Amino acid sequence: MDIRGFLQGEEALQESVVEFWASSEIYGPADQASEAVRRVIEPLLNHQLRNSRFAAVELLLRYIPVIMPTEMLDRYPSRSKARIKQRVLDCSPQLHYETFVSGEFGDQVDAYVGGIRTTSSLLTKFGVSPVEIEEFEHLLAAVATTAKSMKV
């Protein structure tokens, strides 16, 4: 399935307060691949979240992976922060630069989604139960599988 077809054929979503938003801190040569993955993952994950028990969770999951060559990683550390009052979870893991420079799309999807998975343990700070965290991780796996099958 083509990503445009997915977005055009998507039915109206139920009201939701959960949202996944992504950007990146990236060194130039990895930018095109990272952006291609983001353009597939972001709408898929938002669709899945809005059609799951997470639809009622008031949360903005801001995902800003760091994709830099090894020699630059000290200047761009991994970091995550739960902003409880604002209902925002910031997540900035370091992802493997070479995967996005010379890797296959499926490997890039796995790396990108793996970075999102690092937020799982912080979800408890927003009242998400261990069972719901397990569901979130299954949801991420499903998104990765779907993303790999899409043409970009």
C-alpha cells in the first residue's frame, strides 16, 4: 500500500487527545532517509494511537531522534523528559547514523521505532498501566510492520 492511499482512505478518527509528533537533530547525509521514515511512521502511529485505548490519554509524545556521526554524539546526548503538568513526553534517543546513511528502509524503520520504544517506561508517569505499556509496544511493532510494507 502507498502512504498516500493510506492517508486518503483513512476513515474519520474518533476524538483523541494523544498525539505523536516528530522532528530530528540530524547530520545532513542521513536527513533524506530519516525524513522518509518519519513521513511514514508519524501518520501511521497517530492513526493507531487514536484507535486504541491511548486515544483517551492526554499526552503529546514529542520524538526528536539524534542521528549524528559517532564523533558528534557527545554534543548531542540522548535525553528524555516527562513534563507531567504540560502532559508532554520528550524523547531524543541517539539512533545509529550509518543505518540512515546506507541502510535499507526496513532497518531504518526498525531503528526509528526502536527509539520510540525507549519512551515506554516513562509512560507510567502519565498514568499508563504496565498492561497498556505492553499494548503500546505491540502497537509500535504493528506500525513498524505496516511501514515496511509501504512504498515511499
